[in-house]
Amino acid sequence: MDRSLKPIDVVYGGDSIGAQRQRVLRNTYALLALSMVPTVLGAWLGVAMGFSFFAGSPLMAFGVFMAVSFGFFFGIEKFKHSGVGVLLLLGFTFFMGLMLSRLIGAVLGLSNGAQLIGLAFGGTAVVFGAMATLASSIKRDLSGMGKWLFVGMLVTLVAAVANIWLQMPALMLAVSTLMIGVFSAFILYDLKRVMDGGETNYVTATLAIYLDLYNVFSALLHLLGVLGGNDD
């Protein structure tokens, strides 16, 4: 091996490792952008139809939501190396758009609802841009973050489920704030994994980053709706 080559430029299978990582990252960004189309379509359809997912039984809704989500996760993982995996991912993002429609509908019921949705979208874009820039500039390995972020996600999930019974507005605001912090860090972590070669499949990479962005957006929109909503 030519010692003048940098480690990232080692040739493997007729292509450099660096080029392979860049290709995965480009495909991830492209599929991530495409996934926004069914998400918006699902959200629009849900708002137009007044979609309500077991509104009278939040616990049942949560159980069904988790079952459907994990069904999609299983299918996407199984077919991640084929076009079927891409189609399943896009189907999942449509489902997530439907699930988001109730929150969007509630915010649109406010006089400044459209502005709040724009602010939440812009804020999410800023977070993504900042984390992408940070991921490309940090040289150290961030794989150790994974276990701490997973714990943070579990704490957030447990608190959110507990609040189904407690119905405490202050706790819900705290959960939303924690979600923004945890999933913003997850964006950094998941992007860095792709850039460092820890994730080599763009379908699963897109799924991870999509979920990060979805949670940041929904939590930010909830906070803006509660703290900045105008009923007039």
C-alpha cells in the first residue's frame, strides 16, 4: 500500500473508502429529501380528513402506533438492499405524516398556526444544518454517545407514556424540550456514523435521520403551539 495515501483514501473494490462514504451520504440526503414528500402528503391528507388515531384511547393508540412502526422497521431492515426497502421507507414516512396531522391540525386552529408551522420547519432546518456542519468538522469518534442518547430517548419515552395518565402540561413541555435536545444530538451522531463509515446503507441511514428530524420538528411545533399560540 502506498503510504502517501491517507487512511480515508484506501482503495477497496475499485473505489476509495472515502468515495464510498460520500456516495452513501449523498444517497442518504437525496432519499431524506424524497421522504418529505409522502410525509407532507400524509399530513395534508390527515388534516383534510380530520384523521384521529384512537383519539379516545391514547394508550391503545400508542400501542398500535408502536406495532405498526416496528412492522415497518422490520421490513425496511430486511429489504434495505433493494428497492422494496426504499418503498417501505416511503410508506413509513406517509404513515408518520398521518400521525403528525393531529398536531398540525391543532396548531392550524390557532390564528398564527401557519406561522408557527413555518417557524418549526425553519428551526428544524437550522438544527439539521448545524448538526451536519458539526459532524463534518469533528474529527473525534462519537460512537460512545450512542448509549447515552439511547438512555435519554428511553427517559423521554417513559415520561411521555406516563403523561398519558398524568396529563401534566408542565411535564409535556419538559418532554418536548428534552426531545429537541436528545434528537438534535442523535442527528449529529447518525450523520457522523455515515461520515465515518459506521453506517454503510443509505436506506437505514435515512430512516435514522428521518426519525431524528421528525421528533425535533414535532417537539418544536408542540412547544411553539403551547408557548406562542394565539387563539384570537
